[in-house]
Amino acid sequence: MPTETITIIADAGHELSGSLELPTGLVRGAALFAHCFTCTKQSKAAVEVTRALAREGIATLRFDFTGLGGSGGDFGRAGFASDVEDLVASANALCARFGNGLLLIGHSLGGAAVLAAAKMMERRKVSAIATIGAPSDVPHVLHNIKGDLGIIEAEGQGEVTIGGRTFHLSKSFLDKTREIDLLEEVGDLRVPLMFCHSPTDEIVSVEHASNLFQAAKHPKSFVSLAGADHLLTDAADATFVAGVISSWASRYLPMKDDWPMPADGVIVCTGHGKFGTEVHTSSHRFVADEPRSYGGDDTGPTPYDLLNAALGTCTAMTMKMYADRKGLPLEGVSIHVTHERKHKEDCGHVEAMEKGTQLQALNRAITIEGDGLSDADRVKLIEIADKCPVHKTLEGHLHIHTKKVELS
């Protein structure tokens, strides 16, 4: 998926560094991801979850909180209240680009931050909220700080160690972190909530998820991330939780009204990747792309994959339909279709060869399954394969007519 570097201006005036993961095709909705305490937007969970959501059509922004990663400002003086302000500013930027109705996602303390930020945002700007390993009380995060907090209280500032890194914290950081009553905030929310938590989380115990769930109003959901650690260091765990959140959020991020729904044929729209393209039928949508070796993102079949698939699927359907009508004991067919750009054999197309036209071919290998089929049945089924509608279209006198449609 394409990643766009963006900058958000925090309320204090400094810049927040963000990475926007865009779907290869069209955007179904938008999401905002808040990383864990002292992590950055490049944490494994942040990267894996946002990219997995992008694959599902949800443009997802991850950013560095004040004073972390590539963002400006002083982390040591920011505190939890500053994280909430950063989230509100980032959400406003997303809404300005993609419209209201965001999915908010927070990991660890970022989960607590999105819950608090949602209350500060206009209701129409938030469609749903999902947390991953979030604490139910914000001061819990202070237990992960190694240092003498008493000295900071007395002297107004001091050095501490968090996650093996040294930070310079102020008394205001501690005060801002302690002043929030998160369970009361959650109880006041009126949006769908999902709490994802590992029962073996050694940093934020699963009891925190229970507290949040009890405080929340319906609709609410709990998902157990069995076997996962707090930071989701295993990419498979991050991908799993992203898939669960995406599936759950689809109920609250409905398909946009302006998406194409053709009565017949297909409508193809360019997406956000280099080659990523959205294909819409009257009842389905999917992405076509090119492989990475061609500069694409490999998020869908290539145009020639689709051409091969059109012939292969139509062939299989036609053979099965014939077998069903004749009562043949056909158990299944497997069809391997490949495209050959430089077809050596002229196959009788002398005129085309004389004009220097490059002959191309689709090669189709058919495996017929069914022990009860006679040799004559198999011969007939192969004959029927050549009568499939797509086969006839490709070998017939096919004309392609193009017209320019003016935008209204």
C-alpha cells in the first residue's frame, strides 16, 4: 500500500509527524491510530495494524505524539492531556480530508488517549473506537517509569528511564497524567466500542479490559488476543487484531454513497497506489494491481490475471453446466490458463503475420476429475470447453469502442 508522509500542526504550534497508509483502491473510510507509551508511529503494532486496515479500504493515519519520533515539542512536559490534544488535532485533519465518521484505534496508553479524545470531539466525527491492551486508569502508566518520582514532585523535574530510554520529565507531566478519570469518560461515550486484550499481558493486565468493558455502554465488544504480548511484537498478532477490528468496523463504516454501482458491465477507477485500480460490478468490488517486480504493490490480480481468469472461470462453468444437464459424473475440473505474448505458431493467421502483427495466445490446460467418466465423456467435455462464451468472444471479431465522457 502507498504510504504518504503528512504533517499535523499541534495546538501548541509544533509539528506532528504522521504516516498515512492509503488503500490501493478507493477509500471506504478513515481511521486514526494512537501508538503506545513512549513508542512511535514506527512500532510494529502501529505499522502492521495501519497497513492491514489500509488493505481493507480504510485510510489509516499513525503519528508520533509530541516530543516522540519525528514530532516536535517536549515530551517531558506534555503528559497525557497533550496526547489527547494531539489526537483531536490529527482527527480534525483526517475529517477535513476524508469526511466525518472516523474509526479511532489506540494501543496501550494510546488506547486510553483515544477514549479520552473521543469525548472532546464532535459526536459526528467518531463512528467507533477500538483499543488494544489499554489501561483502565491512566496513572497506571507511571508504574513503568524507573526513577524517583518524589524528586520530580519536590524539584519540579528530573530524569527517569522508560523502556530502557532516558527521558526528562516535569512535575506537570505527572500532574496531567494523574488528573484523568478514564472509567467515567468511557461511561459517557455513546459510540460502539471494542476492547482487545491479551489474557497473558504482563504489562497491562487483562483486568483493565474488564474494567473498561464494565464501564462502557452498549454496543460494546471484547476480543481476547490469546498468546499475544503487550507490544504485539509478533506481526501475526498485529495482523490478526487489525483484521478483527476491520471486520467489526465495517458495520460502522458503511460503503460511501458515491461509490460506483453499475447496472451492467464494470466500472474501473484508479486508486492510490502506482497501479492499484478498483473494479466495481453491480454487487462486488475488488482491486487489480501489478506485482512488486513491476513497481506495483501486489494487492490484487494483474489485468492479465483477470483475462486468464475470465477464460478459465467461464470454461469451468460451461463444462459443469453441460455435465449437470447430461447427468455426467463430473467431480470437478481444474483449469490452468497462461498468457503467451509472442506466439510462434501462425495458426493460419497468415495475413496478420504478413502485416507484422504480434500473435498472442492463451494456453489452457484442463484436468477433468471423475472416475465414472468414460473416454467419450472426457472428449466431449473438452469439446464443450471450446464453446464457452468468453472463448467465443476472444476468438470472434471483437471490437473495442472508446468514447470520452465529459464530467458534469
